[in-house]
Amino acid sequence: MEKKIDELKEKARWVRCQVLEMISNAKKGHIGGAFSSTDVLVALYYGGILKYKPKNPKWSNRDYFIISKGHSGVALYAILADLGYFSTEELEKFCDGGILGGHPDRNIPGIEADTGSLGHGLGIAAGIALAAKMDKKQIKSIVLLGDGECYEGSVWESAQFAAHHKLNNLIAIVDRNMQGVTDFTEDANKLEPLDEKWKAFGWNVKKIDGHSFKEILRVFTELEKDKSDKPCVIIAKTVKGKGVDFMECKLAWHHSVPKNEKLTNARNQLNDNREVQ
Amino acid sequence: MSKEPIDMRDAFFDKLYDIAKNDRDVIFLTADMGAFSLVRFKKDLEKQYINVGVAEQNMVSVAAGLALSGKKVYIYSIVPFVTQRCYEQIKIDLSLMNIPVTIIGSGPGFSYNSDGPTHHASQDIANIRTLPNMTILSPSDSEMAKGFASLSYKHNGPTYIRLDKGKYPSLYKKKDYSQGFGFIKKGQNLTIITTGIIIHKVLHVCEELKKNSIEANIIDIYRLKPLNKKVLLKILKDSKNIVTVEESSIVGGLGSIISELLADNDLQIPLKRIGSPDEYCYLYSNRDCIHTKYGLDATGITENILGWIK
């Protein structure tokens, strides 16, 4: 277990390095939310949670993963390239003429839905979970939501629907980094008590540290054994900009791009000792 | 042709029932909207019928998720709710992803007459036609509505059907609707282009025009998108005058479609657009009264054309 967790930590470090380079090359991208969700994404793809086949992205028995907070797609791109869904050379062309744009689309191997506008992914994932129930397929439908995304009314329309239809094959993960674009969520428009809201909508609620691989893996192991007929939401407490101290919990780093000394500093903190070009 | 027509909704839903009975992957979602002919669908095919409640945004997204998993999905509500309330979901989840979900909009135009401007459907053509990959079907009779149930089932992309209320006699002998428009009447002085059930008023207009020695073509555009431009242009290039008649807003609807077609192809033919004006309608009365208010009754349309053509 310890060895596995060390491997996941190393993979997450590598993903953050890729994200940093992609965003600094492109001079655009949402670094804060990508870093807050990196550990969850790494756990899903490398921690044995999702079933998938990179050489056969449409494999009929795959689990579905929808990245509803599409602006964090940059971290997912690094993972999908690493797994062989497409060439790692595409990462160098992020937002610059390749297949990878600021928000994911279905032309990218491994991407299940076009996202970027918030409040769509939970309903889509619920539809996928419902279809799996109809077809008696033993697959999971997992969706990553931003906490700011939970302001969208459509999220709650879908939450209600999923609970009514007992979609216990649906798992929502909320990247609870406490920040929107220009404000902290609790200053702008309180989301708390977020767990009580999901509970009231008929969901099982799990709260974890979204940067602890131990906790992420444990919660999914628990869910495997869970016989409840409710959908489950995992509220993953995270830090926006996680991994680079001057970005952590700073509003400026929703979509700022590090340059010069800041870029070197960020690389150093991620143990990536490349020179600034 | 001789058969007594049935309600347009019943014609559509009865056919959809037959299709769904033979294909368990056909799923029907409604935002708490019913119809007489949906009762047996709900009863007999309960696993394929889901009332999602009045939550149209979720309905579209769930439909997309089902379609991404191989289902053929139909979603249903009143036109403004199922086209405008969830417009961005239609844009991203259906049009952008180009997946087989059919939107059934009940009550185009002033079908929900006395329910007021919240329920009037004046902007749906303009709204939906700007979205790539969409097919827009606008049936003019009950038989055609039935045909569109089959057409949408076979189509592998997003479709929007403007389904009216009422019984409308069949205008077509052949039940092949692949051309996208039909020639209902031939004349040499004027071409009237229309869509939806208002064509049944336009037929009366033609009789009135005939009394004034004007013989009119009538073209019924039942597929507004994609428009069969090639064949339409062949017909229109020889027209002396063109009039468009629609119940929708004059902004962005059929008249706009035809004016764009003419402009883009350098056809300098006089064009008169008749439709509802760019305003909200607060006349709480029946559909005919609203038509009269806006000059969309047979007399109003005739006078408008005669005044313009002279």
C-alpha cells in the first residue's frame, strides 16, 4: 500500500509538472483548479478505481468519467497522454493547434463529453448511469464537479433526479477548493453546509482530504462494498493551486500564468529542474 | 387522404409508441407534460417512459447521457420550456456533441394562445437554427407528424420537432418527406412559402388571390434545417415575387431563412415577409383572434399581399 501511494504521489508530481509546462507554453490555462484536482484524477486513473482501455477508448465495459469542471481538463490531458490515449507530443501543442484545447471535447480519445460550461456533467453522468441500469451493465459513472459549479441550479436538478432513480452506480466528486474565480465561495455566496445539502437531496455523502491518496483509495474501497441504493458524492477538501506555495489558496491563480522567476520557483517546488526558456 | 385526420400529437405519439414497442432502446423523457396518446405509452412501456418533473435542463443532460450510452431519446415539453429554458444544454449536450436526441416541442406559434407570452413560441426557429448539426422539422399535417416519428428515429443526430395541436388533413399523397419541402399548389404570379399549420390558412388566401387573378405557388417547408437549398433555388429563381408566411416572429424565422437564401445566391426577387411582429402578445384570446390581430388570418394575409403586389 505504501509503495502504491508513493507511486501515486510521484505520478501526481509528474502531472503537475506537465500542467505547469503546458500552461506556461500556451500562456493560458486554469492552473489553480488543475492542481487542486490532480490527486483525485491520478487516484482515479492509476489507483485502480476506473476500468478503461487506452487502446480501445470506447470499450463497452469501461467505466465512464466526466470531467464536468472542464477547465481542469489540462491535468486530465497529461494523464490520458501518459496512459497512451494519444501522443504525449500533443501536450506540447496545448491550446496551440493540436487536439487539446482549454476545455475537453469528444474528439480527444478518452474524453466522454464536451464540457467547459458548468452544470452539465452531473446530468450527463446520471443519464449514463441510468442507461447502465437499464442495460444491467456493472459499470460506474463518475463525474468531477467544481465546488463553484454547485452554484448552478442544474446541478441540483440532476442531484434530485439521480437520487429518485437510485443511481448507486453514480459517484460525484466535488473538488472543494473553496474558491471561485474572483472570490472565496464562503465570502461570495455560501455553499456550506454543502454536505447537508447533498444529504437532503438523498445522496450518500463522504468527506475526504482530496490530497490524501490513502483517503481517496479508502473511500472507493468502501463504496465497492456499499450496498446502499443511493448515489454517492465525495466532497474532496482540496487546496487550489496545490503543490506550489505561492499559488495555494490565492485567488490570483485561478488562471494566471507563471513566468520568469515564478516559473522557476514553481518548477523547483515540483522538483522539476528545467531552466526558464 | 379521405380518412378523418387525427390530432397531430396523437399521430406522432401513436407512431412513436409502435417504434418504442419494438425497440427497448427508445426512451421517452417528459418534463411533466402529457398528451392523450401518451397514456398507453406510460402504461405499456413504463421502463421507457420517465417523467423527470419540470426540470428541463436536467432532462436534456440526462437525455445526452442516455444517448451517449446508445439509447434513442425523445424529450418533450411546451416549446419555450424545452427550447429556451435549457438552450445551453441543447447547444452543448446535443448540438455540439451531435447525438441522437429528439426534442418534441408542443405548441409552436400561438398554439397556447390565451396562456400568454410565457407560453407563446415565437422564437424557436430563430433560436434552434443557429445551432449546428440540428435538424428542424415543422409538420403541416397529422400524417406528416406521424412520418416524422419514423424520420427522427432513423436520424442519427439531434432533431427538433415543432408539434402542433389539432387535426389537420393530409396535404400530401406521397408520404416521403425526404425532400424537406413540398409543392402544394402551382401558379405563375407569386410564390408563397410557408411552414407549419398556418398553411391551411394560406390555402384560403390562394382562393382569395385567385379572385383577383393572381395564381400563387405554395411551398411548404417542413424541414427548416438543413434547408434543401439546391432544389429550392431552382424553383425560386423563376419566381416573380415571393411571400413568406409564418406564425413565428418575423425576426429570425422562415422569412429570415428565405431572405438569407436569396441574398446569398444573388437572387434579386421582391420578397415580402409576413409573420408575428417583434413584440410580446398580451391578447388573451383564441388563436384565430391573435392571428386577426397580427394580420395572420386569411383576410389579413390576402390584403397584405394584394397591397404589396400592386
